[in-house]
Amino acid sequence: MDRKQWIKWFKGGFTGVMLVALGGLTAVASAATLCVEKSGANGCYSTIQAAVNAAVDGDLINVGPGNYSEGTGLSVQKSIEIVAVAGVEKTTINGSGDGVSVGSNRTVTIRGFTISGSNRGVYTNSAVNLTLKNNIIIGITSHGVYCNGNGDNQKCQIVNNTIVGSGGDGINSDTCGVNCTGNQINLYSNIIADSINLLSNSEYCFYNTITGAILNTACSNTQTEDPLFVNNSSCAVQTGSKTIDVGSPAITDNDPDGTRNNQGACGGPQSASWWPYPSGGPVITNLTVSPASVPQGGTVTIRATGEVR
């Protein structure tokens, strides 16, 4: 029974009995999972915005593969999590304004999307707690990510993203800077081919590849070499990339194969649902077996080398 049907049933029922039932329902209430499919099949919404409009705080929205043109942009005015289940190379959000805009006093997670073709990739308002993970933000006219609180308590956690081709900064934080209180930017395990300009009270910037200028902050364990993306990808990288195994060293941030975090959108534990990389996982390029023959019960050695293509 959906929420509208339940409310209609409640209004039509006996008030005294229903109040008792309501108390029980409140105790066992849990977040809902909504789904989005381009075709609208399987009872899913056909646009992400429609699912957001139907959601309530605490809900999860799972988005199937496709290119989602969300009008002027996806507006998120609720505390929810939005996940692209097929990953960044198969799921795109674009809009004529901001790719994604997040309203005031919300806790929002956006994970696994390519966000492109917009004025600003992701824009936040004041007092927002935003988490961006495993996204590609590419070809944006202005700032790739604009954490513009213009007020207090603005928090942006930006982890394992790839940001390239921004007309402004790859990441730009709130305009009031140290004049505001409680603002914080956490920036780690990303590949950013644009400048970053951080103005918050607290910035934590470490274990990134940043090839543009670093303004108004200090970043540690940062490398600046070309990430060496595989052709036609902003996710998978070549074998010799300096972004491999140099992201966050925390065990909880390891890649799905248990090795240290790879920087960028194709790294980190939450890429597990579409890892190895959609554009081609690790490919075996050489395989040897020695010796060529052994007696029964003998031992052979198999050696393999490969690369991500």
C-alpha cells in the first residue's frame, strides 16, 4: 500500500482504533527503496526527479542505466541517497542549469553517476551535508562542484570522484569562508584535472591527483601527473597510472579486490557493484604455464600479467 492509499485509509477509518495502530506503525517504520528505469518498467519511475519527488527523508533511490535529461537539473530537497546501480559509465545526469542542486538543511548522498553538460555540476545551498562518491563530473560550464553554503554548517565530503573539463574550478567552496562557522570540506581519493578553490573554515585535502591550481588551501599526498585514462574513458586508467593504489590508505577504503584505494571514480569499496571497470576490467595479456607437462601429482606454476583497458 503506498503512502497516499494509507493516508486515505487512515482518514476513512475509526479514529480511536487507528491511533493505536499508528503507534505500532511508527515503531517499525523503515526507509523505503524506490527505483528508476528509463522505460518506467517494473513499477519504477522513468525520471530521477519523479522518484525524488515521491521520496521522503531517509529513502534510497536506485537508478538503472541510461541518460537522464532532468530538465533544468535534478533538484534534491530531501535527505536521501541516490545511487546509480550500473555505475558511472552507464548512467548520466544532465540538465540545462545545475546538474544536481541540493537544498538547505539536507543530508544527501549522490553515488555512481556521470554528471555532464550543465552550468554547475553539483550545487549546494546552506547547512547541507553532502556526500559525493564514485561520480564523473565532466564538461561543466562553471564549477564542477560548488559547495556554496553562504552560511554556516556546510559540509561536503567528496571521495573517489573524477572531475575534468570544468569552465570554472573543479571544486569551489562557500563564498563566506572563515566568516562562517561549522563549514567543512573533505576531499580525498579524487582525480581532478581542474583547479580547486577551498574557502571553508576546515578543509581536509589528501591523497588526490590534482593537475590544476590549488587555491586557498593546503593538500597533502597529492600527485600532479597525467592520470593516463584509457581511451574514451574518464574512469579506467592505464597500467602505468600514478593514481593506482595511492588513494586513502584506510582499509575501509580498499578497492573491491582488497588492494589499496585507486583514486578516481573507478576506485573504492562502493564501486563493487560494477567493478571491474565497465569499459573493460583487468585483461590478461600474458599467461605462462611451466613446466609444460608433469607427472600425476606433480606441480605446475601459472604466471599471468594483465592491464586495465
